[in-house]
Amino acid sequence: MEKRNGKLMAGFVIPSIVGILLFMVPVQKAFFGFKGEGANDWTICVKILADLLGGAVGGILPILCVIIVTISAVMSLIALAKPKFITDNAILKDTFQVSVVWVIVKIIGAVFIWLTYLEVQAGDDGKGIIHMITEGGAGGFILGDLLTMLVIIFAIAGLLLPLLLDFGLLEFVGALLTKIMRPLFKIPGRAAVDCFTSWIGDGTLGVMLTCNQYEGGYYSAREASIIATTFSAVSITFSIVVIDTVGLLDYFGVYYLTVCLIGVVIAVISPRIPPLSMKKDEYLVEGRAMAEEIPSEYNGSFDYGISLALKRVEEHKGIGQFFENGFKNAIGMWFGVLPSVMAIGTFALLLANNTEVFTWLGKPFLPLLEILQIPEAAEASKTMVVGFTDMLTPAIIGASVKSEMTRFVIAVIAVTQLIYLSEVGGLILGSKLPVKFWELFVIFIERTLISLIIVSPIAHIIFS
């Protein structure tokens, strides 16, 4: 216990506080010198650092993304032959040795990104399939708006994530909150850090945290699946964008309270129904998960949490390990996830923009919308499933609806659906998290139904 007053305690407290300040404390952009539109937006320091770096090197980001996606496709194709230089290198093996299906996905991503970057057109009528791929609403959006943002976030957040992961913060929070998180959501207390980071900052950061913890053996397959699909929440900043898109920014207070309420209810229900309830408590690395019960020699959860945190600090090998772990985080997300987002996100937006697939899929919601007495139910039904492709599309479609109540319902559901192939969904599929495509879609539908049932009476009260 005497070590708690010395070097080990400093090794726990200082990096943890820095990590909390960077990842979990909301600040206004104006504090860092941002001016003009968006200067008063609240976000986290890591996102602001990403924006500053992105602004400084923005011109090279598209070609950087092209290079990363191309290298990933080529190296993954080579890795199918299992050459020694890949199999004998832990980082190369973890990054590029994937199944044939994911090699194909990466190759498709490489094709899409080159067509988009070179602005290849097929004919002058703008109706060819290649034009559909490269246009601003599909490949152009994924490359120009999404990948150029993610490549910076993955680099900065990946390098700095060890501040949250390697110095005992998760062990300490886990000991304090297990008695709350486990009964309510069937996940460890340490998952509260993933949740808060997503809520304040960005869902992509939550997925990064969850991937790291699953691959390290701290989460089981079931726990990681629950956390990634339930707690990688949409940030406050994006919620403002959605409600503003449908022209109801004046209702933001009650809107965000409704989003939070529905998010908590879904987080309680989802782990108790298939497909999440069918996941097994299997670990990639055995023996890392934290004990649920507090040993008798400790004076409560706080004492136990401090002990676990200091033990983690004691095992740390210094600054070299810090940068090594950060580098692995960044490289894994760059070469593992960006190609998948390019391929899956572009394909999903192609379907949304050029087919009636999501209109047809939304038709089964029409009877429920009518039962719930939602005005302009037919128009609202078109937005119910299209959110599976991209987070903002339902709000864009819903902006033309005349009824304020219906627009409010659409805006709430657009955020609480959470599983978007162009971002969080694509990240999950491109990672090692044990969630299949069909499972993502089922979870998406479940979230949509629960959200609709809860938000409808609230909307009737607000707009009565």
C-alpha cells in the first residue's frame, strides 16, 4: 500500500487525467481559436486536434487515403499466400492477414477510391455506373468528407489512446461501475469509458476503444458486440446537425433528452434479445478479463480499483511501449478499416441514391406509423431503413416533410438507429469485432422499432 504515495500512483493519475482531458472533457472550438460558423460547437480535444491537423495538411489527405487503401488491398492479396515476411511479423499479420471475403472487399474499396480520386466519368450524360460511384453523394462523399476525416482521427486518437488504456484508468472505472453496468447492460464497468468517449466525442472513437479491448482479451465476444452496437453513440455535435437539417433546432433540448432516454432504454433491451443475447462469452485472449467480485482483502470497490490500476502501471514498460501500442492502434485502423468503409459505404450510398431498395424496405413500417398516428406516414416510412447506409440521409429526406411532429420523429430515429454502414457499421465490419452483416441489420431494425414506439407518444405530447 505504501506504493500508492509514490511513483506508481503518479503513473496512474497523471496519464489518466491527461487522457480524460483529451478524450472525455467537452470544450468549445472557440477556445482553440476557431472562428466563424461552428466555433461555438462543443466537442473533445482529440477531435479539435484532428480538425487543426486536417486543416493544415488537408490538401494531401485524399491521396494519403488512396495510398492507404491501395496498400491494404495489395498487401492483403499477397497475405493470402502466407509469405514469411508477413506471417513472422505480428503487426503485418494482424493488419493484412484476413479472409478471402475481406480481401475482395478491400480490392473493391481500392477500385472505388481510385475511380473517385481520378474523377473518372463514363460518358457525358452522367448516368453511367462509374459516374454513380464517383459522384459527390456516393464515392465523393466517402472519400472527400468521411475518409479524410477518419484518417486524421485514427492517427491522433490511435497514438493517444494508450493514455486511456495502458495506465489503469479502465481498471479503476471498471471496479467502480461494474455493479451498475453489469446488471443494467450486461457489460463490464470499464465500458463506461467507451460510452462516454463516444457520447462526447465521436462513435468512431468508441469503436476503436472497443476493438482494442476485445483484441486484448478484456471484453468477451458478447460484451464487445453489445458495446460496439449499443454504446458507440452519436456525438452531441452531430445531433445538432440532424435536428438543424429538419429545421427544428429550437427543439434541441427536448430532442436530445428524448435521444438519451431512448438510447438508455435500447441499451437495457438489446443485450437481452437476439442476436446480441446469443453471443458467447468467449475471449480472444484468456485471463485478462477483470474479476466481477471484490476480494475480501480490499476495503470496497474504490480500494480494489486503485490496486488494479497500480498493478497495470507496474506492468507497463515505459515510453517505448506507449508509442508502440499507439502505432499499432493507428496502423490497424488505417489499413484495416478505411478500405472497408470505402467499399461498404460507397456501395450502400449507391443503393440509397439510385434504387428504390430502401423505399421498399421501409414499407413494412407504414402500418406501424399509421397505428402510432404519425402524420405523412408514407413519407416517414421512406426514412426508416435508409439510415442503415448513412446517418444524415434520413434527415435530408425528412426535411421536405411538412409536419413538424413527423420531422421530429425522423430526426430522433436517425440518431438512435446508430448502425450506419458509412461510418460505425463499416468500422465494425472492417474490424475484428465478432458481428456479422446480417446481425448488424437485425440490430438496426430492432433499434428502429424500439425508437419509433418510444418517440411517437413523446412527439404527440410535444406537438399536441
